[in-house]
Amino acid sequence: MKLTCTQENFKKAISNCERVVSKQATLPILNNILFEAEKGSFRLAATNLEMGVTAKIGAKIEKEGRITIPAKLISSFSSNLPPGENVSLDILDQCLKIKSGSVKAVFKGISASDFPLIPKRNTEFLLNLPSAEFRNVIAKVMVCVGFNEARTELTGINLAMSRKELFFAATDSFRLAEHKISLNEEAVNREYFDAFLSKKDSVIVPASTLVELNRAISSNENEDGLVRIAIEEGQIFFETNGVQIVSRLINGKYPEYKHIMPKVYKTRIVGKKNALQGAVRMASVFSPGKANEITLKIDSQAKKIYTSAKSVDTGENLTELDFEATGPSQEVVFNAKYFLDGINSIATSKVAVLFNSESTPVGLQEIDEQTGEVLSDYTYIVMPIKN
């Protein structure tokens, strides 16, 4: 292998691959990144056997070849390269020689013949979603992913599909987030998508896979790209800006969460997100015990809301806020962290908090900045603490 590429592309490709590398000492090859130049393209790849990442970059290739290099070593090296120079790579006797400007290095590698095969896509892409929109959706639902290995389905994000909509949902059984995407015809490979829906309408994608996909999108955040999605038996494929990710899907049935989400609410408060954030943070300083309890009281007549917490060890706090309120007065006790996570996930300057009673799920939704309308595409549900 002998080639030249830009330093920017080289660094970005290593960064996208390095995070996926396994830390298994029993299989040293999984600690490495594959470098491969063939058929006029240069690609880097890494896998932990659950997920594989491939990054293709433009290069001037003089000679084809393959080698694997320890990911930690090459990542540390590339991140410290002085900017502005091209990178030249050459293989000699199972070593990779790299030159960039005045910097030279030789890395001892392992034969690429032992590198695991990363599955290749055999079907057409089903969906083409704007990468910026996709990144925002995943970021909003990711906060609710569970980490209970006894219930592996909760460690992923459920993707439910219909002809015109996608629903991304996550829950750890204490709170729930759901985000809806409406599909236009440009986003759908209609023939293949409809054929897929006739057999299956939901999958569970590991949260770790979507974290890596969001990082790949973020590394190209100045580009208005697409995320292309294909689903095959037990696997899901993503492609964006030259980065391909393949991952195993999580087996199992996702909880039937729709019945938890109230269809109507008796009480609604609307106000500035920053004000509510600050009040909840302040109350959490005084919240007692592991439950991290704070109280949210709505006085509909006075058009006021109050956040409070009291502890025999730390003291007490009460914050009064001016919020629009419709419906009967309410008083609900929350886990401060779970409630604050929901507020933080709201992307608009105002937030709507929706109630039915002290013991039923509470919803948080975004507010349209121009019209003041409550938006229903994204809903964060938190369960109150029952006293």
C-alpha cells in the first residue's frame, strides 16, 4: 500500500473508527484499525463484533495493500499532527510508514488477514433522513435509555415505522421519551420500504450504535448530508458523509409504552424554559434522600407555580415563577434529576408541562416560537413520586 491523503480526512476517519475499537485483550486484532487501499479507494475500518464502522476517504493511491494498526497508538499520533500538511502512507514488512510535513513515524502492525469481516449491505436503503434532524431526534430520546443489562431491550432505542411516520422511543421505566418524524416521499424508498413494512414494523437499535452515528454526523456538521438506513435480518446499516456503520439489532420485544402516554391533560403550564431549569436546579440542592424529591405546585387562580424542597439536613427552598396556567391546580412530587433531564431536552425557549394528577404521568413538550402552539412531535414523560 502506498498513498497520499489530506490530513483533515485522515484524522476524521481515524476518530470515527477509534471509538468503536474493542478493548478485548484475548483478540488483539480487535484493538486495531484496518487500513486498506484497493480499487481506487482508501478505507479505514474497526469492529467490536457487535458494531462495525467503515470510513472511506479520498486519496491518491499508487499501490494497493492492507494492514492493521493499534487504534490507540494511531489515534494519539494523528491527533497531534501539525495542521496543513498531506499524509503519506507506505507499507513495508508489516510496518506502516507515515510522513506528514516534517513528521515521520513507523508503526508495527498485524496482518490484515486476521481482521474480522464486517458485514456488507445486501439490500437497498429504505430511508434517507436529513442528518441534522436525525441527530436532534436521537439526542432528545437518548437521555431515557436504560442501562439494566437484565432487560437488554431497554438499552436500545425503539424505531417503530409506518408508511408516513417514524417513532423513536426510549425508556428506563422511570421516564420515557418519544419523537415522531413525518416522512415525505423524498425520504422513503417507497417500493422497498413498503415491502419491508409488510414483514416488520419495528426494531430495537443499540443506543451505543446511535451514539457513534451522531458523532459521525457531528464531525461533518457543516455539511447538509443525509443519513441512509437499511435493515436486514438482525442488522441495521447507516451511511452518512462517507462513514458506514453496521450494527446488530437487539432481540426482544420493546415495552408497549403508548398506553402510558396520556391522550389528554387536565392542566397545562407554559413558561420560560430557563426559569424552570433554574428553579428545579435550586430545589434539587435541598432535596432529601436518594429519591431526590422536589415538589411542583400549580396555583391556577394566581397564575403562579412554585418549586420547593425541604430536608432536615440542608434546609429548605421555595421559588415562585410566573407561568401561564390552564386547568385545575395541581401538586406533584418529582425526582429532580428526571424532571430536569426532560426540561434540558426541550429545544425551544418555552416549555409546556402537562398534568392530570399527582400520581399519573406528566408530559413535557416544546412550544412553537412564533405561534405559541404546543408541539406534539416530541414528548418527554416522567412518572411522579407517589407520597
